Amino acid sequence: MQIALVGLVFALAPVVTLCGCAAPKHRPEEPIRILQGLHGPDLPRGIHIVREVGAWQAMWSALGRNQLPAQEAPTVDFERELIALVTLGEKPTGGFGVRVSGLRDDGDRWILEAEEVEPASGSMQVQMLTSPFDLVRLQRTSLPIEVEFTATQP
């Protein structure tokens, strides 16, 4: 009886693996927003990852260059966490924005999901350059992290 049961387990193992019922992917913790705004650093559209204190201090200084009084950078435990800055680059008017909405594990990489807001066609907008950004804290990973933008209306 025991031998038959062991044989059945070995016979079903490939079926369980092939049907996708094997161990689920690791589900990363949701991003935690630190700061969001319209006047970010002069960076191109995309994601910018910070994994160590020196780069974090430099990024925070760049983000706070327009804030008086200057605020101290939040403490980050880089043994367990990292920072992700999602930027849209320079935009010609107000009405643009970006919001990190989620994080998913694609197996060999993490995808940070971001909603990109564009002003409605023909709408009145403030006439000034903006650089929308969203700064979030993530659990540390050695996997590459990419951003995936989806367009939304305000």
C-alpha cells in the first residue's frame, strides 16, 4: 500500500508542475509612497533605483531643491529595502502626473505599475515646465525592476 502511494505521488508530480499548480511566485510587498510631486529632478522618463545611502542622500537633495525649509531624508534600511523613483521627464505644462499603482513579480523581474496622467485635450493648464514623479519604498530584491506605464485621464 505504501509503495503504491509513493508511486502515485511520483506519477502525479509532473502533472502538478505542468498545470501551474506548483509553488506560487513570490508576491512582493506593495510599494509605500514617500513623496509625489510635479517638480522632480531632471531625469528622463522611467524608473530610477537607489540601493545605497549615498545615492539616496543625493536623490533626496535633488527632490528637495525647491523646498524651503529643506527636509531631512527619511531613514531607509537598505539591507531590507530599496527606493524607486518613477519619473515622466520634463513636460511643457501642468496637468501631467504619475502614480505608482502596484508591483508584480514576473519571475525573472519585478514590474512596477504606474499610471500616467495627461491633461485632457483642449483643457486649460498652467504654462510652466513640470517634471512629475512618484517616489516609493520597496522591499529589497536582486531582480531587475522595470516600470510599466498605463495612460489615464484626470
